[in-house]
Amino acid sequence: MGLSSALSTAMSGLRSTQAALSIISSNVANANTPGYVAQNPNQIEVASGGFGSTVMTTGVNRQLDLFVQNQLRTETSGGAYADQIANILKQLQSVYGTPGGSGTLETSLNNFTTALQSLSNNPSNQSAQSVAMSAAQGLAQQLNATTKGIQTLRSNVEQDIGNSVTQANAAISQIATLNTQLQGLNTSDPLSATLQDQRDNAINTLSKYVDIRVVSDGSNGVSVFTNSGVQLVGAGLSSQFTFSSPGTLDATSQYNSNPTKSGVGQLNIKLSNGVSLDVVSNNLLNSGQIAADLKLRDQTLVQAQTQVDQLAATMASALSDKTTAGTAVAGPPAGFDVSTTGLLAGHPINQTYTDSSNVQRQVKIVNVNDPAALPLQNATNANPSYVGVDFSLGMASVVSQLNSALGSAHLQFSNPSGTTLRITDDGTSQATVKSASATTTVQTLASGSAQLPVFTDGGALYTGAITASGSQMTGLAGRLNVNPALLNDPTKLSTYSTSPQTAAGDSTRPDFLFAQLTSATFTYSPKTGLGSAAQPFQGTVSGYLQQVVSQQGSASTLATQLSQGQSVVVSTLKEKFNSTAGVNMDSEMSNLIQVQNTYSANAHIMSVVQSMMQSLLQAYQ
């Protein structure tokens, strides 16, 4: 090797060590910079001609594990989802309060039943009547407050969706912009490494809000998809989420795939080709904070509201509804006559029959005066099943509607006289009517029966009416109050008849009210999350409330455990990712010493070559 060749090799060595020193300096300076990926020089051997070779630094390599990075993004989405669910359910627990504590539904219900029990012992005592009325108001107000708390949480979640959409859109736009900037750059270009760091940070941010899958292309770019397959970023093109919110939500504000009927914010995604998709109806998001918010807003908190609405509805009906058994008809065909007098919208005719397989079935024929609400929808294997009939059209129409709806079950309906509905089999012996009754709401305070409309729907009777806009039960807990007429005359808590006058000391009514709330058994809608369509939950009012509180407590505890477990997974993956991608100061110091030694060696070679050249020059003089 000649002196010039040796000098060239040493010079290339110095240039490479200078580049390495610059990279080490950058690593050390950015050791605490979030999202910075450690770099090392990309060096290649270059033939110098003749003997030997030189070294060239062609750029940098980013030190990261792509597999771990993708796993971390997936778990980040899961962690954000779990954290949001746990956070809101914990707040929901605060709305219910500590079991047994003051200001809770359980305590309010217990106060009311205790007051009724005391009233039973002394029905004519005005003080006992006043205490019972006060307890009833306290229970109604607690239901109102619980509804307000649930709907406040829904409104907060709705607002969070809007904020999350803004952040997600910003990240999507940034990824697309960086894709454009990275086009044409070599992956080992130092500028490329910096831009890739920025892009990775944007992708990591996006993974908090939506579940994503990242695919690299051959032009130094990436495409980002949701796990459902919707493309969020492709090269320099991007999709954008759109969200329009009505603002504060109430119990009747619920999602509908028809935007004109939906009472909540509509979340769509507008693709780069201009096509817009409904995120909720197409189930486009499965994880991330936005998916958690959607589940909370449209399912979890809606079910929580349904639970307290069911409690309010059951209490109101339990105290005011009167069921009158039908009169047996010997036949043939055999069955029952039921009076439809006083049957208001929402009131049911209850029917039990056995089919040809000797399977017992229950049917509730509900008075529905809004044709737009018909037919009523039933879950698969619902028991009881519901059949909506418009009684306002007259008995001839009622008979026709019922024969059309239930004729296939071998049931036959007729109108023998007045407002009487006769229910029998159709003469084929393939159905046997076992019982029939009608349930109506007592409307006055002194009807002569123990039933009393203690609670009303904002002053109106609660009958469970169903219209095209929904059931009267929806949001009832927020509207429930004590019957204004009863507030004006608390004596009616004991006096159930004025002709003849209820005798002093007669505890018939307070005994009935107490029993209805503590020992009577009722059936609850599967929409509460208890029981199923085929086997709905049955129990007392207090038993139902205990089940609700227990279920919510268990759900909150489980959500917290899942959040904590997910946090451990995310932390573990971050540590694993940073062990490769993060700056290790010990390694950098070791590299620095190695580079310094290399620099010194190359510098020494240059010094020796210089000395030899001077000696040669002197020899020729």
C-alpha cells in the first residue's frame, strides 16, 4: 500500500469517526426526548483500488424492534379503552353512593318502607303520614339525582368523543404529511430518521384513540388501517372523522342509525375518496378511547339508566296497578272473558296458555294507541312476548288485530258483549288457555281499593305507554315525583274509601303499600342487564335494587382490574421497546471511547504518513 492510499484510508476513517461522533452526540442530547429512537452509523466498506479499502458512512440506522412496536400500539389502544371504561364506571359508583350510606337509593327505599311500616302500626297518626310522605319525596328526589348523575356522565363522554376525534384527526393528518415528506428519502438519511420519529409519535398518539394496523410500503411511507379494515392513511392521503353533537344529553337521547332520529352525536368517517361511513352502525372501532366512549354512551350508561327507570316504573306500578282476573268460559272452546274497561295506553291484558307441545307461554297484549309504534318488537324466545294492539279503534278492530297476530298460535279472540274480550282456543285443541287478566292503574286517591298512585310521571299517571318515540319508562326516574294530590292530602295514605269512610286504625292501605315494596315479586326487563329474554329476572323491589347495585359494583371492580392488568402489559412492552429503541448512556459512552480510539488511530496514521512524506522530500533535496 502506498502512502497516498494509506492517507486516503486514514482520511475516510476520520470522516467516519466524525460522523459517528455526531450521531453519538445526537443520541446523548435526545436521551430524554419522548419518541426519539436511538441511531447508529450505517458504515460500508469501499474499495480504494490496489491494496486495501476505505470506509464510508452512508447514513444512520434506527434501533427498534418493529414487532414489539406494533404490539405496543395494539396494547396502547386496549389500555386506553380499559382506562376509560374503568374511569367512568368508578364515577358511576359515586353516583350510586356507598351501599348503606346516606344519599343512596338503597337508603332512600329503606327509609320509605320503614316509614310505611310505622304508618301501618298507627294509620291515623298525622305525624306518621307526614314522615311517610317525606320519605316518598326523598326516594323520588334520589331517583331524580341518580338520573342526573348518569346523564351528566353520558354528556361528559359525548364531549370526550369530540375532543378525541380532534386529536385523532390531527394525528392522521400529520402522518399523511410526513409520508409525503419522506417520499424519495433514503431510509438511512438522517433527515429521514428524524421524520420517521415524528411519524411514529403521531401513530402512537393515534393508537390511543383508535385501534390501528400499520403497513409499510416500498417508498418509505406507511398505510394506517383500523382493525376493521378502514384505511385512515394511504401515502399522502388521509381520512377524517366527523362528529356533530347536540350537546347535553338526557335519558331520551339515544343512538339511532337514522341521523334524523338519533339523539346523540353522529360519528362518521370520511374516506379520502369522499365516501362517508357511520362508525357506530358499521362497528368500525373495536378498541381505543373513542370505542370506549361509544360503548359507555350508547350501551353501558344507557343500561344504567334503564335500571333506575325500571326501579321507578316498578315502584309506581306496584303501588297503583290493579290486576283483575278474567272469568272462566267453559266452552267449547274453553277460555276466559276479560274486561277492557279502564284499559289505558300501556296497560296489558295478561294471558297464559300451553301450546301443542304442552309448553307454557305468556303473552302480554298491550294497549298501544300510536300506530307508528306497531308492531312491538320481541327478542328471540321472549317470555312473556308482547303484542301491541290499538284499543282506541274499537272492539271489532281489537278482535281482528289479535286474531291476525295470534291466530297461528291456535288462539281465538271475540267480543261477546260491550268491552269484554273473550280469549279461547280455536277449536283444534292445539292450545289451552290457562289464565287471563287485565291490569289497570287506579287513578284516584280513594277508589275503595288499597292501590294508590303514590308516584306519578311529572304529575301524570304512569301506565307504561309506548309510542313511536319510545316507552314512557325511558327517563322516568328523572321525572318521577310524588302525586301532587297526595301531597295536598297525606291522609289518603291510610284512607282508601270515603263511602263508606275508612275506619280509624284500618291499616289495609299502608299494609298493602309496604308489602308491595318488600315482599311482592315482579318481573324485570332483560334490558336492565339482569336475566334474559327467555328467563327474565324476578324478585322484590328491594331485591332488584340490591342486584343492580351489586352488578354495578362488580362491573366497576372488574373494569379496574382489567385496566390495571392492561397497564402492566403496556408498561412491560414500553420497557421492552425502550431497551432497544431508547438511548442507553452506558452504551453511548462505550461507543464514544471506541470512536475516540479509532479517531486517535487514524490521526496517528496521518501523522506517520506526514512524517514519512517529509523524510522522502528531504531525501530528494
